[in-house]
Amino acid sequence: MKQKKALRDDPRYRVANREALIGAGLVLLNFIMWFGFAYGLGSKPVEEYQYIWGMPAWFFYSCIVTTISIITLVVLAVVFLFKEVPLDEEGDEQ
């Protein structure tokens, strides 16, 4: 029982949980952007589509712009929000 409490109090778990929530938020944002552009702009009749670089606007925004945006946000999150934590046990001297 004491071992479980020690694991819960380990600051590495708080960091890991925070980073997991950030990752889940980015996945949710990716889906919302993709779905919004794909079904928001793509729900018109084909004759009314606008084209960007030869692609339908809904495809360009949902697949190209969203992917580039999410990759940029992931890089920024890793650089500015994620922390490096030691993976060895505390007090484990080598």
C-alpha cells in the first residue's frame, strides 16, 4: 500500500498526466478542425465548390491547412509546454 501512495505522489506522474491532457487536447482540436472544414465547406453541391491549387477548398483546408497547423502546434507544445523528467527511480544512485 505504501508503494502505491509513493507512486501517486511522484511528481513525474503529474507531469505525465498534464502532457497527456495536452496531447488529447491537440487530438480533439485536430478532429474539430478537420470535421469543421470537411463537412462545413464540403456540404455544398459540387458545382458550387471553390478550388485552391486545383483542390476543393474543403479538402485544402481540412487536410492541408489543418495538418500543417496541428504539426506546428505539436512542435510548439513539445518545445514550450513539455518538461524533461528523469526516468530513473529517486534515490537510485549509479
